[in-house]
Amino acid sequence: MAVPKRKTGRARTNSRRSSHKLTATNAAACPQCHELKMPHHVCPSCGYYDGKEIVETN
């Protein structure tokens, strides 16, 4: 079994973990109501997707 010969330092560990961050999701404007929505999802405010009404909203 492979065992490390030396302890991994804090600087090396933290520099490796520096890319483990969350990124904010991109929001797109709905072409119907111009509200922000997730791309490739039905708009939660108007219910349209790809120019067609998918979900009826009040």
C-alpha cells in the first residue's frame, strides 16, 4: 500500500482546495416577461418556455 513519505503541508493543501468554491448560477432574462429565470427552465413567473405556455399561472 502506498504511504506518503512526508506530511503534506498546509500551504499545499490549501492551494489545492482553493478551487473548491461554489459559483453562482447564471440567470437569463425571460423573453416573455423579462424576469430572471434559470436557463433551459420554464419561467416561474409567466410559465412560458421556448415561446409556448407550458404552465398556466394566475
